[in-house]
Amino acid sequence: MTGKIDLNSEKSQIMLAMLAAGLGSRLKPLTVHHRPKPLFPLGGSVALSELWIKKAKKAGISDVSMNLCILSKAIKDYYRERSPYSNSIRYVEEQTPTGTLGGVCKQVLGNKSKKVMENETIPDIEEFGGTTVLVPSGDIVTNFGIDLIKQMYDIHKQKGAAFTMVLCPVPWDKRGEFGTVALDSPEELKGDISKSGRIVEFLEKDPNSPSNLNNASIYMIEKDLLKILDPLRTEAVVGVHEPFYDFGQHVFPAMLGKLDYVTLPKDCLLWGIQYDGLWFDIGRKPDYISVNKAVLDEKVNVELPYKKKAWGYMGNGNHCDLSKITIEPPVIIANECVIEPGAKLGPYCIIGDGWTVEKDARISNSVLWKHYPFYTDNGDEIPAEKRKSVDAHRVCKGTSIDQCIIVGGTIDNDLQGKTVDVLEDGQIDIISNDWVPEGPRA
């Protein structure tokens, strides 16, 4: 297919299918009882996944869906309460994740998608009627905006690609942490998309990879390819015979002819485009702190619901005398906070709704969450308002906090590089930001 494509004229042919069913294992305990990763707040209020949905709407993409697993009610509640999303997103709920391939196939093919488990519920939605699917992971934060989505679509169609992948350069000494891609004689382009070429090699977390181009988890896929891949899907579990459920582990090798038990048509072209702009994968707790720093530096294109100040942002209903506190920019003070005289905020401090920061407390390089609902191990929801009776959201006099993520609680000891969880009874649990649970990432 050749010629310039106007995305708006093709909007009925394009769907946004967001992958939002990951377990967020490396961000535990935050993802256990409070927020699924796609709802982690940026700048105190805006969900990670909302950035993609806003882009889709502004680009004229009206078909928007998400696959959900853990804390699915939290995601549906978040978007139901926000116009214009309230009735414009369709959801595919998974009791057990079916991998990146399963998540996309279910969203796009709906009730025609394959059933891979005996007790699995097939989505009660119709197959998407268009041709092409934009697939971002719900935990990716980037300035890959509307113009670049349009350019990606043009390249994808012009090259006749079945699958186009956005690639971001990573430091050479970090290649072993990412899936990297080699391109065949890439075309040099101008702008944030700087290269375009056929993918000839995909290496998963190989420290000796010949390329530092990282799979950025932003894809454009033809529905016809998904119809070929879906019948091949297996359960997304370790030990399954001839597994086929993950893009990186199975689909990309198969498209390159390197998966010995799957043969795909030779015209299933795998393409790559290099993006040189801002990109974050929120896989670890320090990543989450870093992306919020980028928000405060206004490097991320995110619309914050606060008033702009010389030192940062401030919401409504706060009780503080700015002449009696010390602010080292940038700082966000959200809504209904009490900041006592002598407190020192910043740099890179985000105070969510409803916090009390007592005299001489010091907070820097940290994100403090507002009250959110608590979800018990049985799946019961304790509303945010009720949580206030056991969770004071208070930083006590003289306490110092740096490089921390704090769900809530009463903080009366100095903290450095910690994550603070608030349990059902209001007790707090403090762990290192570097702690990750054992087992594979999910």
C-alpha cells in the first residue's frame, strides 16, 4: 500500500487495544491491594494508562479497549468516573492472564478468539471491524504522540507490514535488561522517528546483543495476522508443551522463522521504527519515581489538574502559609493538604490529596499517594473515605523522607529509598525500593 495516509480518515479502521492485565509483580506490594500498575498516578492524579487513551481520542481513534486482570474493578471505576471515557472503553477481563498475544487477540477478535483453558470465559464482544490495531502496554510512559502515531501508521501501511514495533535506544551496558532488535539496512529519517527497517533479529535480554534498539512495547498489528496467530495460542503457563502466548518469546521468533514448531506465511513482515524521544517502562519502583521527576520537569506531556506556580503546582483547599515553609522546586501540593510552618518540600516532591506535613518535616524525591480504595485478599473493596479512619496520611514533626513511594500511614521515622504500604488495619509495612518478589516477572 503506497501514498500518504490520513489517520483521521481511516479512524474506523484503527483500534487501540491496551495491554493492562499484567500482574505488576516487581511493584508489589503496591499492586496487591491498592492500584494496578496502569492506574499508578503521575503527578499525584493522572493514571499512566490515561495518557494513551487521551492520545487515541485526540487522534480520532474511537475503538478503545483494555484487557484486565488484577484489581480490574479499580480500572473500570477510574474510567467510568471520567468523561469522555465513561462509556467509550470496552474491557476484556481475564481471571488468569493469557499473555501478550492472548490479551490482544481477545480484545480484537472478541467472541471469535480461541478458548485455551477449560474454565476460560470467551469475551462477550464482537470482533473489531477494522484492519489495524495500535497496541501499547499500559505501563509505558512516552511522548510518542499523535503525529508519531500517524507517521507509524503511514510506514506500517506503505511497507505492507503485518507487525510494526517501536524501538528505543538503551545504553549499551543495559542491553541484557531488554529485548533488543537488529534492523536490515534501515532507512534514515528525520525527526523523532529516525530509522525504519525490516527486523531481522530479536534477542531477549542478551547482554551480547549486536544492537541496543529496545522493544518499546508499542506495536501496530494487522488484524489478519492476529487471525493467523490466534489458533496457535496456548496457555500462558510455564511448562506448557510448545508454548505460544507471548510476543517476545514466541511471536517474534516465529515471524523471523526461528521457532521450530511454528511456521507462519512468508509475507508476515516484521518491521521496526526507531524512536529517539522520551520513553519510560515502569517496571520497578525506582522507575516510577524517575517518571514522576520527569513529570515535574515538564518533560512528559501530561495535563495536571492543578494551578501552575513558579515552584511547581498547587491544587485546591490547602492549608499552608507559603511564606513559612521552604520549597525547593519542583514540587506538587495537590488538594486538601495541611503543610505546617517549618516544613521543607523538594526538590521533586509530590504530595497527593489529604496529607498533613508537620513542622520541620522534610520530603524530597518522593511520591506520596492520596487515599485510594483498599481491596482485600477476598476482593472486597473498602472505599477511600472509609480508609481515612485507619490511615491518617501524616508525616510527623521533624521526619525526613527521601527517594520514597508512600501509600499512606503515619510516618514518624526517617525513610530513605523505601516503599511504605498501608495494610487493611492501618498498620504500615516498610520495604526497600530494590526489593522484588522471587519468581518470573509478570
